[in-house]
Amino acid sequence: MVNLIPFIDLTAQQNRLKNQIDSAIAKVLSHGKFILGPEVDELEIKLAEFSGAKYVITCANGTDAILLALMTRGIGPGDAVFVPTFTFVASGEAVVLAGATPVFIDVAEESFNLAPTALEAGLATAKKAGLRPAAILAVDLFGQPADYGVISEFADSHGLALIADAAQSFGASLNGKRVGTLAPITTTSFFPAKPLGCYGDGGALFTDDEVVAAHLRSIRIHGPGTTKHESAHIGMNSRLDTLQAAVLLAKLQIFTDEIEARNRVAAYYEEGLSECIIAPKIKSGCTSVWAQYTVRLPNLDREAIAKHLSANGIPTAVYYPKPLHLQTPYAACPRSSTLTIAERLASEVLSLPMHPYLDAATQDHILASVKEATRTQLNAAG
């Protein structure tokens, strides 16, 4: 029986941090402040220091973080929010939950992120559908930031709110600025599989706006005003529990080291795979945290390659097999005239194991298996 390589090795990380995490959890169990305890406040301070954002507001998960961002911008019925169609469903879902309408936009071929050149067509689509263009939700797919310089200019020139969905990119940077400071509001997720993940669900929002921060702090806990039982806003229940904050504080101590390791793994992949597949590229001025290492397999049988890798103990995943505009709940949502790049990428992508504890010997096995699978197909094709 072939030993299975971990797709994401949380066990190795847990072994590295076992003493710190056990101690942190024990401390929370001792003081008993399980909701918004002192570790939550400490985590928000540490995340602000790490990212460079003035204010950090933690919440229950990444989807809630997007919804809270939309709520604080007053986004609702009749509003259009521009969303890349090649993304996880939460990006579009949060827009619908806010009562607004997602207008799906194509993505850039090399980065997988929202294509700024497609926004103008999206704007026309929204107006034709009778919607008020209200916001852009830019998604940082697979670990590198979207093109926020160009996207910000477009948003400002058309009076649109800009929200960065950084569920996969927290820890990355663009032109020397870290994620959390690239848009007026940034959201992230601490789902266990993320580069910085907890042992359950968790999320956070980042902003430099004091008024926005105060509003977010209120609406994440049912919208209180000056007193606990006086409502000033319509809110929701989306608090990060203290145990998860304690875990994240321990993990944050080694996060920079893990990011460096992820980049070494990515560089080794690129060196070994560039001849047989299309390896992901990082745009100039960007860094990535490599939430996923996603290659492209044009003109190859993806399913056959994945099956070959599986037989060699190598797990793979497809993120994402179907763009949002082709999924049933979103079929009626407006879309810009062409989304062909997203549709093609969805048919080509395959994600390989990626984590900071992937050693060279294991990577060599993965590389050899990918090369063998692609070579077999190319030889069969003549």
C-alpha cells in the first residue's frame, strides 16, 4: 500500500508547537473567558503589528468577515458588487446574504485574480441590469494579492467601495505593503487549512479607518450602542472565541518562518515542473503565501494525471472546477460579456501538496510522478 503524502500537513506544525499551544489552551481554560477573552484583544494587536493596519477586528469566520465589510459599507438590495467568477463560493455568497447582487467578472490568466480590464464591461452590465454599481470584492486567489493599484483607481473613479477578500493571501505583500493595508477594508479567514489557520473557524477584518473599525466592532456583536442592551445598528453574532485566538497567537510566532518555507517549496516546484506544465507565476512587486500551489494542464487529461498521482500516494485537488457564474444558485446573476478565461482555467487547474513542512525528498517524488504522468500523455498523443 502506498503511503499517502499530506496535502496540507497540520500534524507537523502541531508537533512543532505542541507545548506552546497546550499552554495557551490551558491558560484559557483556567481564566474561563471563552468569548472575547484577553487573548482576542492580544491577537488583534499582534495582527495589526504584523500587517501594518491600524485596526483589526476578529470575527467568527471568513465569510462573516466579507458580510460584515459589506454591511459596514451599507451594501444591500439594488446594489451591484463586482466579484471574480473564479473563486470559492463564499465570495459570491456573502454578497447575496447582504441582499446585493454579484456581477461576475473575468480573471487574469497568469495570476488567477480579478482582471482590472474586465471591470468596465462589468460596470456596463450592472447598469443595464438596473443595478447601482456599489463595490468591488477583489479576491486574492491562491496566495498573491490582486492588482490593487489599478483596481483602486477604477474604484475611486467610479465611486465604488473596495473590499479585499484576502482569505488566501494574509501574510503576502504588494509593492512593500502587506495584505491588510492594500484596500480600505480587508477580510481574511483562519480556517485550519489557510496559511495562518486556527483549530476551528475564525476570521478578521483590517482597516485604517477608525469609524469603520468602531462600526465593525459593534455589528459583529448584534450592533450595541453606548450600552450592551441598547442597539445602535443591525448586527450579527460573529465573535472569534478565545481558544481560537490562543491557538492563532502561538501560530503567529512562527508564521514568517512558515511563509519563507512555503516560498522555498514553491521555488523548488517551479524549477522542477516548468518544462512539463504551466507553473504559477508571481507578478512583479508581489509576494505570495502559497495557500495553494496550483498548476495548469492545458491540452492534458487532468483526471488521468490526478489518478496517476493518487496511485503514487500524492493527493491533489481542483480549486475550482466550476466558476460561480456556472453554478445553479448564481446562474441568474449578471455577468460581463465574456468569462472565457475563468472557464478555461477551471478546466486546466490542479493543486499539488503545499505546506511549510514539505521536504525535498517528498517533492522529488511528486515532481517525478507529475513528469511521468505528463510524459505518458504527450507520448501517447504523438
